[in-house]
Amino acid sequence: MTTATTATVATVATALSSLRAEVGKAVVGQEQVVEELLLAILAGGHALLEGVPGLAKTLLVRTLAEATGLSFRRIQFTPDLMPSDILGTEVLEEDHATGRRFFKFNRGPVFAQMVLADEINRTPPKTQAALLEAMQEGAVTYGGTTHALERPFFVLATQNPIEQTGTYPLPEAQLDRFLLYIRVDYPSLEEEKQVLSRTTGVPAAAPRAVAGAADILAAQALVREVPVSEALVDYAARLVRASRPADTEVAYVREWVRWGAGPRAGQGMILAAKARALLHGRLAVTLEDLRAVAAPVLRHRVLTNFRAEGEGVTPDDVTRALLAQVTAPKSPLA
């Protein structure tokens, strides 16, 4: 049964506005980053944040967990981190009453509702892959037994774009599991002055929980019910297909792209656009919603060629070309 009405959408939008305000008490600026993180959460997806050290990525994720009332664990990825350090391990225990010995599974830090995978590209592929099943299936299999993760479940990973020595780039298969690839940029001058004032004065009060797991799950269900027109679905599909050199009529793509986005990009674009409509208190997806989420959805799914890397052409440049050249519906709601 459809529950997405003007009243319910307005209620959820108000709650999300309170959530953003609570995050803003601890994190100065970064409104676009906060919005994109909320889009990932509403759409039920994971997010990868990239930014240089000192831009409050860890603080942002921790504050978001506190404001949503979700259980939180931080995993610091290092070159010597093992899969068992993430998933957990079995230990041999003994029942002192009977003398019977048995194996007990001790759950690792992935068993939290919001997991911060800090500097995920600093650990080898074997350990990175330990997150794959958890991210895709919402479960962990160990010793032949599958352990379900508590919902909602989010992996919010960070990586540093500099200091490439000693890092292990995420393989395309794992990158594709992230709904959004979010860029965290330097603050503006005014925002940076606020950061200096806040962090060198009396500590602010801790963020309070203004939502809970049930609220997040209800909002995720509501996102699925936000309508999107066939014309906008067609536009999203054409954008994704136009990113593939073999299928495109966009010369920019043929020149600079080695590999385009797959169908999961289209799914992510529609879901993120629905989440954005709900976040802004609207009952239907608009063309602007799709265009706004195109870059974070495609950024990690469009692989540029070696020539593009040498010339400084980025996936964001490709996305801009797609948005400029792929014909959009004439009506915003189409």
C-alpha cells in the first residue's frame, strides 16, 4: 500500500531538517557533503568519502551516527589488518558446569549499524573484500554460518586522495557497491574561521539523537514509494548508456572513457533522486534531482583512459559532458 502522501513527506522532510541541524552543531559547513550522506542513508546505500586529512570526515560520520541514534564502530584500516579483525573470529570456550568445549563466534566491528571504514585504501584487497558480502547482502558468513547484520546497516568509507605510497586502490567490483562517491573539499574562508573559533574554545555539547533506527527504516521504505516518471527513467538509462564508449554518441566519452557505468549506476541514480526529492519535501522526482545526483553516482563507475589521466580529464568532466549532450525531457517532471 502506498503511504507516500504530502503530509508524510512533509513530516519526514522536517525530521531530516532537524537531523541536518544537529549535525551542523558539530560540523561547520559541508552542506553538500551532509546532503549526499543523507541521500545514501535514505536510499539504503553505502558511501565513499574522499578528501585530504583534516576536513572532519571522521567527525561528520560519528556525529551522523549520534544524531540518528545508530550503533557506531570505527575501523582504522592499516596494511596489517586481517579480515577477522573486521568480521570477527571463533574462540574455543568451555562450559564450566559440564566441561563441554565449544566454539563461540565473537562478532567484529562490522556488526554495527553505521560502520566507518577509515582510510579503506590502506589495507590489502583481501581485507577490503571482507566487506563485500556485508555491504551487498547485509550479512557475514563465518565458518559456514551466516550472521545477519542489524538493519539499517551502512558502510561509510573514507580515503585520502594524496599519499598514494602504501595504498591499495579499491577494485571496480567493490567501488560499485558504494551508492555514492562523495568529494569533501576545503571549507570557505568564513567556514574555516568558524572552525578555528569552535575548535579552540569551550567544547560544544554533544549532538543529541533526533531519530532512530525505526525512523530510518520507515524513511527508506517511503523513498521507494516516491514516484518517478517513465520519461525520467528513460533519461537516467540514456545517461548511463551514454557513458559507455561502445554505445555512446557523445564524442567526449569515446575520446576519454575506457569503461562506462553498468546498470547499477542507473538504479543508484533513480534511488538517490527519489531520496533527494523526499529530503526536499517533494512527492515526485524532478529532472533537477536526477541531474544533482549524477556526479556522485557516476564518479566511481566511469573509468577514464590513460590519455585522460595524463590530460587531467576526470569522471566529473565526463558527467558534465553527458548532462550537456544527452537530451533531457522538456518537462521537469516529464
